Amino acid sequence: MSDSTETGEATVPGDTTLAALAHASALVASFFGPILFLILADDDDELVKQNAKNALNFQIVVFVALVVSGLLTVVLVGFLLLPIVGVIDLVLVLIATVRANDGEVYAYPYTPDII
């Protein structure tokens, strides 16, 4: 049913377009995009559900990082951290979108399973 690729990511059958959009929607709608795809995913489409959960978990971590960076602007460190968090979010979401489009379940690095 699922196999591992050389990167350690699992390949799962399912709608690759919706799985990729679950990640890409985070660029437009933050964590609301992955929530929408998680709700709309078919019950038997594990690829979309797993990618949407991973995207949602990552967007929660990004939101927390942005709040912490915003608070740290008081001591001027946050002005450096805010763009760094934004660039990391953009790059990892683009990588995840491409991997999901290839049929992989992409797990973001250093992201706990919150959902």
C-alpha cells in the first residue's frame, strides 16, 4: 500500500492535486487553508488528509513563531526574526507542495504532531 522513498517520505495513493493544494493554500490563508482541505477530503483519501494535517501542524508552529517574533520586536530582535520566519515558511511550503504533487506525504522538519 505505501512504500518509502529514498528521502524517507511515504508514498500514498490519493488525489495529488488536492494534497498539493492543501500545502499551497497555507500561503494564502495561513492555517485556514489546510483546515478546509482536511474537512473537504474524502474519508478514504489518506494522501490529502495526511498532507493537510502536516500543513496545519506546520502553520500552527509558524503562527507561534510569528507571535514570538512580534513580541521580540520590543527588544529589536524580532525585526530580524520576522522575515526569517516568513522566508522559511515560503520555502518549506513550496517544497511540500512539490512533494505532495508527486504523491508523497511530506512531513515538515522540526514540526510536532499537534493535530
